[in-house]
Amino acid sequence: MAAARVLRAGGCYRRHPLASASSSASSGSGRAAERGERPDSVVNPAGGGGSCGGRGGSLGGRRPHGALSGERSGWLPGLGFRPPAHSHSDWIGPPDKLSNLRPVIFYVPPEESALERRLREARQEAQASNQRFWARHNRAFRQEKEEFIYSRLKAKGLEMRDESGQKATLNAEEMADFYKDFLSKNFKKHLQYNRDWYKQNFRITFLMGQVALVRALRWLRRRKKNVEQ
């Protein structure tokens, strides 16, 4: 079974079956989703799976736009990493600082068919789109959050840092106002993102089915030929 290799911060990796990727990466989860942020350490392969943190992947995970270059000799930005020539696996890197998504270098078989290429490119396109959306989204979230805290502290006559030099914060009730307002303002963006995400994943799933069928028929023909011989 094909597998994905996952790089940790120190450069180590673990082996994961590609078929294990089944969890959703559409709108985040838990507190991160409530805050409007992308969850940390979400695996980002389209069809890949696993992570150093043990969390699942997404059928529609996407390659960061312009971050992964090359096909058979791709590399992970920031690590100066390039998969070994003998590798037949997808490689999953550490979370991106802006999007919190893990970039993926997709393995390209030497005899990749046109259909398999369409599937890989669909995954790469999905990865790039996710990277752009969550990088912009999280950047806006953090900036607006800082502005909200500053305005509330200023209204109270307080500075951004207290006497000990620690960064001043607001209580949970005050921050709840920001979270609610931010999610309301971005509701339409999230709705459109989810629609696009489902469309992309439907396309990827359809192509995956076609590739699996072609491979199964190829295996049956080869088996029949061996039996006849």
C-alpha cells in the first residue's frame, strides 16, 4: 500500500497509509473554529494521511501556492528538504506558520498515466487553494483580534503591556464579543469556502474511483495473462 511520510520539526518522519485520510478539513474544529482560526497541525494532503501529531488528513488538502516546486524532485520550503530519489511516498511537512496546514510533496510515478496526473493535479490545486484561504483568514483574524484588544484596553485607560511587561489580555466574555463579530462578518466567506471544498473533494473522489477501477482492471488482465501462460 502506498504511504505518506511525515516530517517533524527535526526532520524525522513516520509512515502512514494514504488510504487513512478521511477526516474533514473544511471549517476547522473545537476552539480554533470558534475563534475563526485554522486548527493547528492539520494534515493537508489530498488523499494523504497522518501527521506527527497523529491527526487525520483531508481528501481536499492543498499544496501551498508557489511553495512546492518540481514534480519528481520537489522540496519542502524552509527545511531545504528534497525527497530521496528512491522514495515512492508522498511527503508531508510541518505546519505552515500562517495557515497551520501541512504542505505535501506528492509522489509522481515514472509512468504516471494521464488519469493519474489529473488526480494528482486536482489534489495539488486543492492544497494551494486551502493554503491561500487559511493564510489570508488567519492573518486577518490575528490582526483584527489585536486591534480589538487594543481598542478595549484603550477605552479602559490601559496599555497593551502591564507593569511587569506581560501582554495585557481581556477576559473570556469580552473576547466572546470579538469572536462572534468576526465569525458573523466572515460567514459568507466560510459558506463559499465550504461549497468550493465539497466541489473539489467530489472531483477528487471521482478521479480516485476512476484510477482505482483502471488499476483493478489492469491487475485482472495481468493475472489472467499469467494464468493462461
